[in-house]
Amino acid sequence: MLKLHRYFIGRFSLFIWLLVVARAASSEQALLEPAVSAETPPEALREAEPQNKGEGPEDAELVTVGNTFINIYRGPGRSYPIFYVAEYGEKIWLLKRRTDWVKVLTARSKSGWVKVDDLREIYGENGEIVRVPLPDFSDVDDGYFYLGLSYGDFAGANSLGLSLSYQFTANLSTELRATQAVGSYSDSQVYQLAMVHQPFPHWKVSPYFVLGAGVNITSPNATIVASEDRQDTSMLAGLGLRTYLSRRFALRAEYTNHYLLTTQENNQEIVEWKLGFDVYL
């Protein structure tokens, strides 16, 4: 009955994490402040007038197309059909961004999505070139909560880990960790509080170090001889690599050494390897 209970807890935790990932992936981000350079468009482009001089949304930015043309899709993906083509000199409003796609509104009241790469030649109302920045992992400095899910090897047992973290500076974060390990002879539940130091947070592939402590609960699977659960204080030290897939997602690999302070004659060391994802909220 206890194993069945743990099984459903593990599956429920995985479902919650996947739900958070899906919600974060589909969330729409507002456009960041565009960078402005001293470049100016050709004279003909500066003199171009929109086909419809109606006002656009108040929080949108009006730009002029400098490309020969821009394909506008019905949705944020190349799998959606192209339903309109904005030509050179046409006015469009930038509404919002979803990952590397921008929702636009044309002067002909056509609304659709444009790939950020196709917006390299757009100009502001004063003739300045406008850059639409992509979400970048370097924005993740501090003040962020993030959820983690990992799968790995815990002293030969399969392990599933969940974590809730808060990054309070660019280099330091704290994590609450819970791990369920299922082995042939015993199961383990590990609950720990850890500090994570990331010396180079803006590197695309960034190393980090972990120190922490907690409790390890071991439940033997033996049925022939009566056995009881054992609860030991655990200390951990580890190192890992985090690579940012986007501003909201990171892939991480970690090696951790757990040192159990047992009531037996000898303390115990457990080595854990794991691979997982972080989702920034």
C-alpha cells in the first residue's frame, strides 16, 4: 500500500510540473524596448504613407517595413498559412511577442504573426531603425522563482527529483529539493535545502556548485526479515552545468555526493547523477 501511495505521488508531481511547463511555454510576452541606431531608411521609405491612417493600439509601436516584403502568418509558426504580405514602405504595428514571433497589425487591419528574423529592416516614426530583441537568458538575474524536474541514478536506484528555487542574486539561489529513489532492496526519500552558487550566470553554458543539508528516509524492501524505516541526516555537495534554452527554460546536468550521518558504526556516502529542466516563472 505504501509503494502504491508513493507511485501516485510521483506521477502527480510529474503531472503538475508538465502543466507548469506547458503554461510557461504558451505565455505571451510583451515587446521589450527596441534598440535604436543612427541608421536611416531611404528617402522614399521615409515619405511612404500608410494606406489607412487610423490609429493603432495605444501600447503598440508603429514601424515602417524596409524589407521588399514581409510574410504574415495566421499563427506563431511556419506551419500556419501565409495570409498577407506587407510590402516595402507599409506601416505595421508591433503588438506582442511569443518567443521568436511577433503579432502585428497592418494599416489594412490585417492581424497576424511575423518571425522576428523577418523584422530586421523596420523603421520607427522618426526614421530610426528598430530592433526587436529576443528573450535572452542574460535577463535572468535575480528575483525569479523556478521549478525543476530531474531524473537520474541514486546509488544504483532510479530517482525522480522535484525542486522549487528562488534566485535572489545573479550568482546565488536557494533550492528546496525532494527526491524519490526506487531501488531493488530499498527505497529512499530525500528532502534537502541547498544553496546554489553560479559564478558565471551569463555564460550560455554555466557551471554551478551546490551545498546543502537535509534528511534521508530509507525504507527497506525486505519481506523475510522484519525491518524498519531509517531516518538519517544528510549533507550534500555537488557541481553541475546549466545551459539556457531560452529565457524561461534551462537544461541542467548535476553530480552530487550525499553524506549520510547514520547511527551505525560507519557513515554512508551516496553518489547521484541526474539530468533535468528548470522552468523560470
